[in-house]
Amino acid sequence: MNEQDLMAKAQRALSSAHTLLSDGDNDGACNRAYYAMFDAARAALLACKAPVPPEVAKTHSGLISAFSLHLVKPGTFPVELGKSFNKTEDLRLIADYKGDPLEADDAHWAVEQAGAFVDKIRAQFFP
């Protein structure tokens, strides 16, 4: 999948997150918000030609580490949005695996952060 396809996938996930949030599905909204960020991060790494092996970029921890190493730490991408990527993954893990229901505030925050994350990547790497 190329970076343009990944950005389209990220946008679809973000749209789904908004829909699920408006339907009151906090867990689903957090899941889709995280995957919007995940796919946008993959697209950004491809766009900047970061030396990340494909098998690393397909795992959650590998992708988050590579994104931090190649884009956040050098100052190319805002630290706050990099941190929100990590926190949104934590919320997704709670929603998907722990069975604890997420609060509406957490879901709203995750969707808002995913929107800012995807928008920043689009503006920075896909003008």
C-alpha cells in the first residue's frame, strides 16, 4: 500500500470515528481514531522515506517507535501529537481488550486528537 492509499484509509477511519462517536459508541470511536492515526503515521514514514523495514512499520509498537524516532524526536512533528498517538493506542487497548467501557470524554478527546494528527500529516507531507 502506498502513502496516498494509507492517507485515504486514515481519512476513512477518522470519518468512521466521528460516526461512531455521534452514535454513542465510545469504544468503537477510540478504535477507529487510533487506526486513523496508525495509517497516517505509516503514510508519513513512507512519504519522508524513513529507513523503516516494512515488517516493523506493520506492528503497533514498531510503528509508534519508528514514528517517534524519525519524526517526533528530530522535531519534524509536534511532540504533543506524538504523545496523543501513544495515549490513543492505550485507549484502544482498553476498549478492544480489557472490556472496561470508555468514558465519552475519552472518546471525544481521541477523535479530536486523531483529527489533528491526520490533518497535520496531510498538511506537512501531502500538501
